[in-house]
Amino acid sequence: MARPVTLFTGQWADLPLAELAPLAARMGFDGLELACWGDHFEVDRAIAEPHYAKAQRDLDFTSAGLVVAGKDGSLCAYARFA
């Protein structure tokens, strides 16, 4: 099985995830590795706010052609383009 070629979003933290996802797809990446800053994924909020992680996972990635994938279905591994 081939490994997906992903873009780490840290270099793009100034762009909202909703804008970055379709841009990365157009650039030919298979998926995203989400940074833990910007609006991509905030660990402090995930710890402090019980529903934050689920809300981030429930973002409409499909409109950007993405499927969320990762170990145990977690958001933090990568979002894979469909």
C-alpha cells in the first residue's frame, strides 16, 4: 500500500483550514497533517473544551474533497483527500 503524500499545515497556519484544504488538493497532495496552532487544531482547546475535538472532526471536509482518517479515526493524524 502506498503512503499518502501529505502537507504539514504549520507553514500555512495563517490560512484557515477551510481555505487550505482545497488549495492543497489542487497542488496534488493526498492529505494534510494538521498543525496544532492557527485554526487547524488547538490542543489546549481540545483539553479544556469537551466538545472542541468532535466539532473540529465534524467540519465539512467533504466539500474540499477530504476524508478524515487516522489511527482509531482520530483527527490528529491526517485528512486524506477522497
